[in-house]
Amino acid sequence: MRVLGIMSGTSADGIDVALVEVTGAAPNLTTRLEGHFQLPFPDYIRQRTLRLANGAETTAAEISELNFLLGEAFARAAIRACKHWRVRLGTVSLIGSHGQTVFHLGSAARFQGKKRMASTLQIGETSIIAERTGITTIGDFRTADMAAGGQGAPLIPFVDCLLYRDRLRGRVALNIGGIANLTVIPAGARPEDVFAFDTGPGNMIVDALVEKITRGKAAYDREARFALGGRTIPELLVRMMREPYLRKKPPKSTGRELFGADYAQMLLAWGDHHHCGKADVVRTATVFTPLSIADAFRRFVVPRAQIHELIVAGGGARNPLMMAQLAASLPGIDVLPASRFGVPVEAKEAFGFALLAYETYHGRPSNLPSATGAKHRAVLGKLVQGRNGRPARRD
């Protein structure tokens, strides 16, 4: 089957589309990435999405409308990607759309002063994607795992295991998106040996800081230019490293409810109070991400597995300061980009949701309870039938 994977991360900076050829069945899937395409969000959609994700007051009408607007945006991205590749929509069998996360609480916790039950919400109406493209579409992947007692994240470990399992070398797949998450794949691992969790923030805090400092003129710190103009603030970094989430044992997941706009505003207020420069705060937040990842290694990975290679994907892989600090913090481990293994770092998650959709279409479970904490394996997602009916044949 030819499958399109569509991914929009917690940073809401744009839409990634991956076209993947998939054959076979896990654990013997054969995959080939045919193309990768990126489309930025229109500003009015991005601003509304981030406002909602950061916990601003809203209405049912606003959430409902944004669900449809995002569905249109995802459909448009799929159609434009196929035009870019000169691939007819009729030759694509299936779409897997992650949707846009506007809320995720993996386990019951206090949020905005109230005790909340675990829940997650990804929007971007799959019926619109199926209607506009004519292609059967699967979305809402996280809820089935949560219904089975899991945290709904991370889900990509299933894909990491297929891509990176090695008989002799222990590997960790790290994705530095808005949130950083890793998958531990011991040498010769069986699926039940694989474990994964969110280590903490990826780019989320830095993105929020840069957006606030530049008053929306920049959405992220391109090539760490802002951070490299500052100095690390040891006192602030020590305070950040005391974050209780870092000591919480896996399985665990996190998001904007902990490391979102409020956290960034707290850092800026601390910096103002202590007469620190804005670039100093950005550099400290940038360094915090790789140090929190290295801390997770020491606490939760090293005691359980011997690791030889760290394979990095996501936007953070393009941040030279993050990558240099990560390599310095993990001596003896080879730090490699995911592109070395056939999938560009920015395409990894879209590629992953194409594979998850393929498994769901065939009625096969694709969560890993050892990663999410679910009581059992589960078939993920909800299917909307497209006009293409049964899977299309390749030209």
C-alpha cells in the first residue's frame, strides 16, 4: 500500500506529510519513504491553535470550528504534497493523520487548580480529510491506548522498534519535537523489551520564549542564533533541573500543561527579577533540554540496557547547541541523525503515523504497553471511509 502520514506537532509550526510504501506485516514490515513535504500553517490557524493549547478561555463553538479548519488544512497539505511529487491521489490507499494536540494529560493530575482525569484531544476532522482527498483516513490514534489504561504516548516506539532494532547494538531513538521522547531498544529486543517515555521539554519552552521576546516575529530559534548570543545562567538551570517530572518513573508523558507558555513566562519573570538578559534565558532553556534528556538516561535507561547509539529526529536535531550539549552529556554513546537510517529527521513522525495507520487498517494492534503503560495491546485510531473504497493499486 501507498500510505500518506500527516503530522502536526505540539509546536504547531506546520504540517509534515510523508508518502510511504508499506508491505508485509509486523514485525516483518518492509517500508520505503517515497517523499516528504512540509507546509506551514497559516498564521491565523497557528495563533488560534496555540491559544487553545496554552489553556486560554474558549467556547465549544471555537473548538468545533478549529477542528474543521485544521481538517481543511491537513487535507490541503495532502493534496499539495501529492501535486509536488506528481503522484495521483488515486494511487494512494490510505492516510494516517495524527491531528493537532490541543490538550494531553497522560495521567490524572492537577491542572489549572483542579484535579483532572487523564484525557487527550487531537483535532483536525478526519471526515474532511477523507472527503477532500477521497482517501480512507485514520485519525485519533491516542484514545484507544488511554482507554486501555495507557498514557496515550508515546506511540512512535512501535515504529522505532521496526526501524532500529539490531541484534548486537543497543539503540535509543530520540525525537526532539515540542516535547522530547525516547524509545529504548536493547540489543536483540523483543517488543516487550522496548520501553519509552517523554523525558520532558524539547523545543517547546525555547519556541515560546522566542515568540514572546520577538512579539511573534519569530516562532523558533533558527540555528540557535538567539541562544548562542547569551550565556547559561547556572542558578536558573539548577532550579529547572529540580523539576519533579524529571524524577517521575516511566511510563510517563507530558505536554503544554507543564512546559507551555506559563512555564516560559515564569522563566522570563525570573530573568527580569535577577537582571538577566533575554538571550541568557533562551540559552539556559536550550541547554535544559539536552541535560534533562541526559538525566533521563542516567536515571531510567542505563540501569536497564547497554546503549551504543542514540538516533535523533525532530526539530531539535537541527539545533546545534542542543546537539553539541547532548553529545557532551552522553560520553561513549554515538549520537546520529535519523537520516542515516533512511528517514530524514523532520519526516520521522509523519512516516511513523503512516505505518500506524497501515497496521490499524489491517486490524493489528500497534501500541506498546511497555511504553505507554496500557494494560494490553490495542488497535489504534478511528477509520473514515474514503471514496477510494478498497486500497488503490500502484501505477
